[in-house]
Amino acid sequence: MYTFILIIYFFMRILLTDLKFPEGPCFDRNGDIWLVEKEGGNLVKISNSITQRFDVGGAPNGIAIDSQNIVWFCDSRQNNIRTFDPLSKSTTTIVDQLNGEILKMPNDLIFDRSGNLIFTCPGDSLDDNTGYICCLSADQKLTKIHTGMYYPNGLTLSLDETRLYVAETGTHKIWQFDWNAAERKVANQTLFAETGGPVGPDGITLDEEENLYVAVYGSGKIKTWDKSGKRLGSIDTIGQNPTNCAIDPSGLRGLIITETEKGILLQQPLDQIHKRHNATNTEV
């Protein structure tokens, strides 16, 4: 069992330490925080300052939580999408093949309001352009919706769900697509931002003003852009390898960040981020 740790680092707080490659932070319907230990094969839950971990095996990565509070996660070692039921503590494999082929190391995933599950399958190489994006419909129909990508990674939807943002780690780019939920299709791929960084963008999320937060692996920063693609600034992450970030929908706990060099979970109040955005529009 983990001990819940609270360390204040200026305005940033370290919530957990000694994590084994943390990834995929997410909030459930009760406001509890979930994340994974990719190298430990665990899901981790923080509820009322009590931390629990659940051994699910494999290499869990991205997390999304459905309307029934079931945890869906990518397993990049077992090449599948699985679910975890917090009540029964059981896992179920939902999908592991597409047209008879094993999925290409699923990485991150997100639900839209229609119940479609969109997820990335990058493989294991930043230089291989055979990565792709899939959509699993609410009635369990799996389709490949975009191909030819260099390690597609984190993804998120605009607030009105008409646009899909995808981080392409291998090219250091964030792409924007039109998203058609009814037809489960993307169109009109355009460049939204170039992130730089020694490795590239990993997980991404949006706040209520549609500012985009990008965990740039290897840079020690969460970099931010407004909805027009204008660079806003950066948030230091103590360690050099932030993997993902999520915003508390209740507005209480701000931005949650997973970082792997130090093996930590961080919390940054959003009001401090917005003050920095308002104080400067220069790139960091």
C-alpha cells in the first residue's frame, strides 16, 4: 500500500512518490484520481488521501473512465484494451485485434459523449510511420480511422467534440482533425502546434477555456497553447519526463501530472497557471 505524500514545491505539490513509470492520470465520477504504473502492471487510485493499487498485469498506459465508473485502459504489452471494475476488482479484455491483426501497442484513449472510444496505436518506434488511430463504437464495432503516423500518442477532444487533437511524438507535432461522432470519422488534418523537446509530446488535455496542455517528454515541462494555437507558456515538472496530465473537472485540484524520471504524481493549481498565462505571452 502506498503512503499519500504531500510536498509543496512552490505552488506545485508532489502527491505520490516511488511510482514505477506513472502514466494516464484521470478522474472518475466520484472525483477520485486514477493513474497507472506502466512498469509495475498496476492501476493506482487516490480517494480521500488514501492510495490503493490494483495489480492488472501487462503494461497499462492510458486511462478513460465511462459513465458507469468502469476504468478502461490500454495495455501496450498485451496489445489490448481492457476494463477494470472497481467493485468486483476484475479485468475484462474488450478488444485485442483489428481485422485479424494484433493491435499495435495501444497507448492512450478517450471517450466522446456518444460512447465512442478513440485510441492510439503507435507501436514501439518513433521512426516508424505505421502508427494509427482506432475507434471502438458503443456497439463494439472497431475501425481504423487514421493511419501513417509516427507514434501517435496522447489525444483529446474539443469541448464541443467537433475537433480531435492528437500528439505525434515522432514528429514533435500536435495535429487537429475534424471529428464526426455519428460517422466515426476524422477529416481535415491540420497542424495545431510544434512542441519541440528531445523526445516529443506525450499526453495532452484541455481546460475549460480550451487551452491545450502538452506533456513534452524529455523537456521537463508541460507546454501550453490557447485554442487558436498561440503559445502561452510552460509549467516545470521537477523531473525531465512528464508523460501525461489531466484537469480535475470539479475545478478543485487543478492540473494533475505524471512524471517518470522521479516517479512522481504532481498537482498544480490552475489559478497559478492562469496568472502566469495572463502575466506573459512569451514562450518558455
